[in-house]
Amino acid sequence: MLRAPKNRKDRDRRAFGDFRNVILITAVIFLSTLLPAQQIGQNTTRQDTGIASFTTKTQLVIETIAVTDKQGNSIAGLTAKDFVVTENGVPQSIQFFDHQDLSKTANTALPASSPNERLQIYDKLGRTQITPEATGTNRYKDRRLLALYFDMTSMPPVNQLRALAAAEKFIRTQMTSTDLIAIMRYAGGSVDILQDFTADRNRLLSILQTMIVGEGQGFDESSDDASSPDTGAAFGQDDSEFNIFNTDRQLSALQTAANLLGQLNEKKCLVYFASGLRLNGLNNQAQLQATVNAAIRAGVSFWPVDARGLIAGAPLGNAAEGSPGGVGMYSGASALAATTNLQLSQDTLYALASDTGGKALLDTNDLERGIVQAQQSISSYYIVGYYTTNTAQDGKLRRIKISLNTGLTATLDY
């Protein structure tokens, strides 16, 4: 129970005390708003170490150069001082130089393997990366790099069998001690690396023999012209309605394979087994150019092999499909359209090869010869690297010119 103050002096003393309490509470609240809120996990003050950090970026350009004389023989013994490199007319300083000498073991063939030889079965689970060369190692020094690429989506089972048989025959009879071979497959999903670069012939044969024929069976490729079979006006929705996207997927898979091989500085040949590849007008030109550009940047040359072999198509179709209808059967328009479609499917393979420094193998049943041509295309060569002085990333093309300053008469292929 509160008691009333007895006199005026007590009342003033109590009022002064209440006023003082209000002032103190107001001061505490005001100061608390000025102080920074305490952060969880920051109870200690940050110590300044005084160490500065700087970052820089450079663009390393790698070129592989084959130097041959008038007889086509490789010229050895050159050094970095013998080469002159210019980019858009501006001289560049060579910072990296190496010679890949394949002349010592290029003609040393491995003993032929018997078709009845019992092979050890290896795991062929697909990988997603090519193993790069570790610093200080010479894993790919003086070796020839061949990648066998099987596009299952473009080949029916019969052509898949022919392609696998050709690759197996090459490994058994034509593989040399210099060759390192990788096996890659595209079955409609992603690019699988069934085997990284290796010289183990037993392992390579095991991977080929355990590949499933019919996997990712080729998409139906149809055309709306005089060569189209007469289906009796039947309605059916299949992969042929997505030809534009299927072609883009196949070209994009090739681009992925080139990028995977681009981790290596050495020359790479990608032997591309397919049953033709037909562009759909201008719809696939952008992806085609992107694939070629990726191969050039990665130092990869395409060597397409038409797994259909030597084709002798019946002018009015074959027993596997219906004959075309209409007047085109009698005017020759059907036969002309079928021949045109075949040539268009081979023109794309030819373009991929010529734009990347390879060669297409068309209209022959000896599919193994396509791998042999890729093998023989890589002889001794030089690797030259420089840091470009033009750091502008404006997307413009640059002209790189390499020459010899020794007065030596030679042919440079780069």
C-alpha cells in the first residue's frame, strides 16, 4: 500500500526520481539503436593479413604443324627459332615448342591377332571425360591418337555390324605400337567414352565385341518428294517428323566429342562411322558450323566413313519399303530424287572432313580403309604454342600464318 507524501519536499523528491528514471531508460534505448546488431558467427574481429591478390588471364593458342619436303618426307631437327608465327600480321612470340617424332615406331606393326583368340572381358561402362596428360608426364609423347566414334543413331543394325567388324579388323591386323585408340559411342543420349586412349589391343577388342548391335538404332529418315514410298495414306508418327532436330543432335554430339578431345594438345583423328548425314535445308547450318569450329579449335580432324558401303539402290525402291506412287515412277523423278537424297547425305560427311583437314570414305565396302587413311595422315609433326597479343574477345576470325625463316624449301600443313 502506497503512502501519500507528508509534505511538499517529499513530493518533489519523488517526482525528481521518476523523471531521472525516464531519462535513463530513454538514453539506453537511444544508444541501443546506434550500436550495430551483433552478427552470429562474427564474435571476433577480422584480422587484416595485408596480402594482396592479383588475377590475370591469357589466351594460349596451340598449332600442330607437319613439315615435309618435296618427296613428302617429314623434316626433323627444327627448333622454335626456325618458325615465324603471325596473327593478323602481328608477330607472335613462341612460348611452347615440341616435336612429335613418329618415324621410329610408325612402321612397327603389332603381331596379327587370331579371330579365335580368347579375350578377357573388360567393363565397358561409359565415361564422360578423356584423361588429360598430367604435368611432367609423357603419356602421349610420340604417339598417334585415333578415336573411333560410332553414331548408333544414324546406322541401322546391319551397318552397325559392318562398322564394328571394320574396326575390329583394323585393331587385329593394322594397329601399330605407336597407335593409341579410344572408342566413343553416341546412342541418342550422351557421348559415352567406352575406352580411353590405350595401346591394349585385347581391351579394345573386348569393348568392340561387347557393344550391343541395335542399340540406339538409326532414326527413320524420310523425305517428302517423289522418292517417298506410297504408304496408302496411312497415318503414323515416327522420328522422321523430327529430322531437323535429329540432325542437330547428331552434329551436337560430334561437337561434344571434339571438345572432349580438345584437352590434349596433340593431333587427333576422329573416325566417324555413320550411315550418311543429311542436312534439312538451311535449318542445320548453324549447328554444322559450330561443330566444325569446335573441331578446329580442338585440333581434331574428322574422317567420316559411310557404313552403307557401295550402294546400288533399285530405282523404284527395294523390298524393305513400299514403292513410290504417282507419275514420278514413270518419268524418272522418283529415281532422280532417291539419287539426290543419297548425294546430300554424303555431302555433309564430305563437308565435315574437308573443313577439318580429314577425308571422307564413301561408296566402298572396305570400311577399314577409312581408319587406315586416318592412321597414315599423322606422321611426325611439331607443336607450337604462343600467348596471343590480341586479347579482345570480339568473335572475329583471325588469320594465323606460320612460315620458316631458314630458307628451307618445305611444305607446312597446319
